[in-house]
Amino acid sequence: MGCMMSSLFACLWCSSGCSTRRLANSFAYFPPNPPTYSIVKGDKGELSLNLTMVPAGGINPKVTAMPTIIKTSRGEGIAVVLFKVANPTATILYSHGNAIDCGIMYMSWAELAATMNVDVCGYDYTGYGASTGKPSERNSYADITAVFEFLLAQGLNAEKDIIVYGQSLGSGPSTYLASNYKVRGLCLHSGLMTGIRVIAPDERLCAPANVFYPCDMYPNIRRITKVQCPVLIIHGNMDNVVDVNHGHALYDIIPEEFRYPPYFVEHAGHEDVFEVNPSEYFKRLRTFVRDTEEVHKRASPEMELTEYDFTSPRIALPEIQMQATGSNSIVTSTSTL
């Protein structure tokens, strides 16, 4: 089976003009068409989102949504929405999954900000939503780097303030960023080992993941070993898009000093990790935010991060009540990556 899959990949590679990037991009990206929102400029130059679907009541009044367009190093303009709250405990840089855009994620990001009391910075990849250009792996790296630099320009300290959150496809750019910059924490939600391993999980010598090893997309399984912050893995045990084995493999290879207790969600698939148990999801994420803050506070020249024991007993957190935002669920993904 592995050899057959490799032969198929080789045929597809030839049909794409022997362009590995072109072949990979044809498999990987499915931006909503048409986009579910637009960014409009007011009379005074201010920007706002024109959404095609907003539940009655709008977002929680504790949250202010601030859209903008920023330029990447590859010359594209990407849409960014910063959800701000008073006295945030962290800023989450959120890279969403496939086949969705900022319009679909808008209420979910607002709810996350209100419930967790964090700022949330969401954005659209090149070619998604109101962002210009065509999506590609290289562009996605430039996209998240531009958003990261945008947050630093707001006065944030990466190691103190920024938690990088990658959902499904978004685990690729998120792991890339966290392996190149020191940040407060990394959360991989339904994350993948590599792109090829999602569609061809065979591990035999002749399998596509081995034959095409040098040109595999989003090699998280290799990059995560370079991450120097606590890493939380969240994955549904019944995920039939990105198998839960991806989550286990990523967790196992995280350097031990950064390996945070994972959250493998019973009875959850790829799209309902949040919906299966919203209170538990928020409790786990809130504990992670708190613990990464403690790591930063306790760090000193005399104390290395390796001295912080993530397996020690936690203070029990109260059940978190869902905010009345007009939305009763958080969008976790679609049926594609």
C-alpha cells in the first residue's frame, strides 16, 4: 500500500509540472468562496467588518473588535481582527483551520476573549477572506510572522504575553513561529505531524511520508523539538480527519521540560472538540494560561524552566459559565484540515 501511494504521489507530482509546492498547495487550501465578510472603510478612515452572518445580540460587550489590514514580507495584505478586553491575562495569536475565515470565526474568537479574559488576535491566511494573494505554505509563514510583529509593535512581550494557538491546518504556521521565536506558550488543537501524513499515514519505508520527506508540508513533528515554551496538545480521540495518533506523536516528541499535560477529548472528532465539553475545554485552557504565567513569573537566572513541574497538583478551578454572546458554540474546524 505504501509503495502504491508513493507511486500515486509521483504521478500527481509529474502532472503538476514537477512542482512540489504546486502539488502541495492544490491539496492543502480551501478558502471559503465567497468570503463570509468584507472589511470596509468609514468616512474617517476607520475599518470595520461587514459580516454576512452575525447572531442576534452581537458580541459580548466586554469585548472590542478591532479589524485591520497588515502587510507581509511577501507583499500581501492580510486581514487581522484583534479582540480586546480590559486587563487581559494573555494574548492568544490564533491560526484557524481550513475552509473557514475571520467571518466564520468572529463570534468564536469574541467568546474566547470574553470567557477567558484574554485578548485574541485572529487573522486570515493569504488568499482567505479579505486577505490578498494565493494561499501557500510559504505565505502562511509570512502571514503569522507579520501578525506576530504586529502584536510586538503594540508593546507586547512575546515571552510574557503571547500564547500561540494553532487549530488543524493552523498548527503548521503556529509550530513554525514557536520554533523560531520564544513565546509564552503553544497550543496545538487537532494538530498534524506533517501534511503528507494526514492523507497517507503509512509509516513503511516506501510510504509517501518517507519518500517525499524533504518536501513534506508543515513538518511539525520535526519543528516541535525546537520549541522552547510549554506546549499543550488538544485532540479528539475520534478525529477522522487528523487522526489522534498525530496528537500523541507530537506530544511524545515535545522536549520533556516543555511537555504540558495533554487534553485528549473522549468521544470528540475533528469538529467538536469544544462542543463535547465546553466547561472542561475552557478549564484546561485557562489552567494552561495561568501556568504559563507562573512559569514566566518564576523564571530567573537561578531558575530554569526545567525546574517547573507541570505534573504537580493544580488548584481546582470553578466551572466556567458560558458568556451570553449570542453564540452557543465555538467553531473548531470543518471537515478539511
